[in-house]
Amino acid sequence: MTAGTDPLKLFYCYAREDKVFRDDLDRHLSGLKREGLLTTWHDLMITAGEEWEDAINTHLNEADIIALLISPHFMASDYCYGKEMARALQRHERGEARVMPILIRPVDWTNAPFSKINLLPSNAIAVTRWEDRDSAFEDAGRGIRAVVEKLVERFKQKELQNSKKQATLIQYNENLALCEEAIRNDPTDAVAHGAKGYVLVELDRMQEALDPLDEAIRLDPTYASAYFNKGKALAVLGRLDEALVTLNKSIRLTRLRESDSWKMPIIYQTKAYVLSALSRNEEALMAFQETIRRDPTVSTSHSGISAVFYALNRFEEALKTAEEALRIDPDNTAAYRHKGNALLKLERYKEAVAAFDRFIYIDQTSAEVYNNKGVALALQGQLQEALTTYDKAIQLDPTNAGMKQRRQYIIDALYNND
């Protein structure tokens, strides 16, 4: 979907015997279609001359939402249950699409691969068991609407963020040219050198940033912001000991100027990250606590301290601070990762999987999160799901020997169970 232009795509995965139910549900989604929020597709829309299986695979792989119409015929269909649903759940696990099972007719779906996903209609009561079938489909339609509206909003937010990033990038490049012009006009202007270094840091050009920042400090040894930006650049470059010395200098200088006190939380937070990277966890803990004391509303400070608590084997505190981070910012992916890791250590495996799933819904690029989710699934005995999750982890990090070894353990366990 392209936010603001294209509607979301819904794919029907169903048995042909349930065509009449599919049509009823589709009519109940007419409101979403008329609002331009949704289009739907099913196999009977394949045109003459079009390759049947290729068309299904194309639409299944492009869908934003995949509706599984669960019934005895669906459960008995090798193609629906074994092929389409397997691919749908794979995309769901990767955060590429949302699978929505809808119970059409009563059937035993205990331990089915989709059983951990909330079923529609409400309370997983089959459509045919409702006194009024339209009420059942209205209920299912409202559930689908809620997901559609949430996905649309998320796409819009991502597009807005991308637009802001692009605008910021343009602005920074324009500012860089202005800084260079100011330096040409007055090579002794410490502020111009410091501003150039700041812009280069924001453009992630850390190595280039060091020279103008060093020149700013040479021209004005009390320039606290130049020390801070140099500390950030050194930290990203992996020069952690130098970064720590530079950040401490920035803290000392910033304390001398009351008007700059608002900068202290971010300086302490950056120092805390550096100390954590140096495995100086007790000191990192104190730095994060100082950050939060000065500004308790910064979600990343709470997720950072959660990581430190985890490193100190204080898992209950790691969980509590991760949850506080998520209360402030529900899209803080680091907090979901730390929450999942803490729950894993606390042997609360089902909750850990849910936390990792929330991370994956937002960000599908972390091999570590897929690996840890695989561990949680395996410890619950969900070996097939764990195997699928490890496959994704290895796809993201194909040289990780530990992940490959754990995957082989799962394969061996599945073989032994058979």
C-alpha cells in the first residue's frame, strides 16, 4: 500500500464450498471499499488465459490482509490448509501481512497453526451459530475495519516520517553549504565550525565531522556542544574511551551555563549508552537514572536502562522499565526487544513471543529478535513455529553459527517426535 493513494489489499483464502459465505462477508466490507480503504481478491477473479497458480501466488504475496475462512472444508483442503495458509502465516510471522482467521462453520481448530491468532467473529463463535448471520458478518467486518484503520494510520505515519526525513536531509545539506560559506568568510568562527560538525553528525558522516568539531574546540575550548557532538561521533565510530572523555568534558562545561541545562538529559543518555557498550553497567545505570531524573518523559532512556538491568541479571526491573518505555512510546522497538528478553529469562514464554511479535510488526530486520522468538517458541514446545522463525533469523544473518546450530536442534527434535 502507498499511504494516501492505494487501498489495502485483502486476499480470501477459502474452500470453494464456502463461496456463499465469502460473498456475504465481502458485501459487509463494502463500506471499506467505498471509502477507498480496501480492495478484495479471490480466485474466481482470475481472468481467462491467466495462469491460475501464478495469479494466486501473486495476489497472496501482495496482500496486506489475508482472511482465512475456517470451516471443515477449509481444514480438509490440502491446498488451502497446506499451501495457501502456510505462505500466509509465513508472511504474518515476518510482519509483511496480517492474517485474520474467520470461523465460518464449526470445526475443531485446536492446535491449528493459526490458533494463536484471535479469531473472528467475537469469542470465536462460528458464523453459522449466530441467530442472525448478518450480525455475525457485521461483527467480523468491524474486526477487519479496526485492523484496516490501524494499518492505514501506520502507513501514513511511515510516509510522514519518510517525508520529514527527506525534508530534513535537504535542510541539513543546505545548512552544510551555509556553514562552509561562513567558514570561508571567517575561518576563525568557532560557531560555524561547530555547526558544520553538528550537521555532519546528523547526516551520519561521523569521520568527516571530527575535523570541524576539533577546530571549533581549538578556537573555543569552552564550546560544550562541540564536545558533545564530537563524543557522539566518536561513539558511533567505536572509539568509546575517547567518546567518554569527551562527553564528560561536555557535561562539565554545560553545568557552567544555566541556559544550556536543557541539553543535559541527552548528554547523560549518550554517556550512558557509551558506558553500557563498555560493559560498565553500574556506571551506565547511574547515568541513565540521571537522565530520567532530569527528564522522565524520554522513552529511549527507560528502554536503555532496561537493557542495563538485563545485563545486570535484574530481569524484573528490566521488564518494568521496558513497560514504562512502552507506556511513553508504544512504538519503541528497543523496548519490545528488552521486554521480550526479560520475559524469556523469567520463563514467561508466551508473553515473550507476544513482545517479540510486536517488535516484528514494526521492524522485520532484526535477526536477534527472530532468534529469541524462536527460543521462546521452542521452549513452549512449538517446534514447527520455532523452525520457521529460525529460518527468518538465518535469512537475516546467514553467517551466524549459533542460530544454525539451534535450528538443527529443532529439526532433530521434530524428527525424533515423528
